[in-house]
Amino acid sequence: MVTIDEIARRAGVSKSTVSNVLNNRDDRVSPETKSKVVQVIEELGYRSRRAKKGLVVPKTSTVAVLFPHSMERMLGFPLSKELMQGIAETAKRLNYQLIIISAGQDFNPTLLYEDIANAQLGDGFLVMELLKRDGRLKRFSRGVEPFVCLGKPEVQDNKGVSWVFIDLATMVEKAVTRLIEAGHRHIAFLGTEERRITALQAYRGFERALEKRRVPLKEDLRLNISPDSYQAKLAVGELLGGRKKVTAMFAESQVLAEGALHAAREVGRKVPQDLAVMSMLENQESAQTDPPLSGIDWKARELGRHALELLVRVMGGEEDDIAGRIVPTEVIVRQSCGTEGKR
């Protein structure tokens, strides 16, 4: 399969130059360079929809947002809604239309994406919610369609990928370290499904914090469930009601943390006196829980805004280098984590 990298290498030009040629941006490419790129495309036998149309693709000012779960999950998951809010606000400001494409089932990232890309529903693509073995990255990184990921790919998947995210593993390490420094040694990890890259990266930060402070890692204190507060309440209630000693908890999702707070009340554990809770904070409602949640601000709206702004620059040929963009964030300390731990 011919890729934009191979075309650029053979023609001795940058990938953005190839993109400009394929998108008929003649004001940014000299006639000689365009001729050279077109010749390489023909020699390599590249036969994309764009090439068949003589490299003329009208600009639609439309971006397709690809979500690998059902629309029900997007609407019910605070993080997804906050990300989309940031994308929508930026699209309005930049005068771009949005097409939101969700899968019929959760964890179905490849459904119809080949046809969607070939149909050219938009000028570029925002790839939301990265998964393990995510077929969308392979599809887009081998082609020429401009795309940006809302999430940091794993090392083996990041070739030719532009992305925007927070430094999730480092921030989780900082949050869990705060619990350890408060004296906690029996810390549970409450994560979403293991197929999500965010769950993997959050747990990596959790492990690093324990390893650096020589706190034993207890696999039986690790829970991975869907981002549903009721399911979290059941799972955490069973954990806290059992014989396992747990004095603190890090939740990868605010939804899970809210379920944990409900579970603690039901089994008679006071927060933060008997159980300290740190979480990822997905929206402003994290300050309204009882007690108010401590944790890492996702900066979700900023992530959505930065992702679309980067995609617009990529589509315009303004970004020569494929790279990641880290959005700075912080650990917010509220009442749920307390100040003293139990040894």
C-alpha cells in the first residue's frame, strides 16, 4: 500500500507538500514540484479517489469526527461530551461544519471507516478515543487524508500520527504519589475497560508511582469496568465490603469515582477519613460531589479545541512535522483525598 511518506521520500519533498499537491493547493507548490510529485504518484500506481479525479478536491470546510463507540456512550460519558463541546465551539469560531460518525456498538473502531474516508465526507478527520489495536490509525497513517487523534497513541502506533492529549501517565503518577506521601499503602486502582488506551496509560502512571516509592503493587486491588456509576458502586462496594484492606483509591474516570463515593457511604466508610479518593475530573460537577472530588483536570474542552485547531493547520499544509501536542494540566486538591493516610 502506497503511503504519503513513500511519495514524499521518492519525490524528495515534505509530506505537507504532497498533501498540497493532492489537495490542489497550487498557490503553495511550484509547477515543477507539482509535476515531480504527480510523476511519482503515477509511477507508484497510487489510485486514490483524489488521484482519479485529477487531484482536484473541492474544499468543504467540513471535519468528520470518528467515535469508536455507540452514540449512547458519547452522550452518556461526561468526558466525551466535554471534548465534543470544545470541538463544537472551535468549529463555530473557525466556520467549520462537523459530521459525527459513531459505531453501532461500543469498541468497533473500524466499522465502515474505509468507505467513509474514500467517500470524502470532510476535509479532515478527528479520531476520538484510541483503543488497543485501533484499525483507524493503520487506515489513516497509510493514506493521505489529514487527521489528528484526540489521544496519545502507543509507541508502535504513532508513526505518521499527529495527536493532542495530556501527559496522562505522568499526571496519574503525581496524583497517586500524593496519596502515598499522605501515608497510604493500600491503594486501589479503578479503571475503565482495558481496551481503552487511556486505561492502559493511567495504570502505567499508577504503577510508576508505587514502584518509585516502593509500595507493593496489589493486582487484586485493580478493577476495570465500563464507565457507569452504578456498576462502579457495585464493584467498589464488593471490594470495600470484603476482607481486602483499602485506604485510598484512584479512579480513571469521574463517573467511576462518583460510584465509589456512593459505595463508600453504603458500607459505612467515610471519605476522606476512612477512604481517600483521587480521580480524573471530567467536568465542573466534580466540585459538586459529596465530598468534592480531588484529581486531575482533563482539560477536555481545551483538548477538543487544540485538536481541531491542529487539524485545520494540517489540512492547510501549515504543519510539516508529525508530532504530539501536550496540553498542560494540574492536580486539583479538594476534600475527597484528605491529608492523612493509614499505614
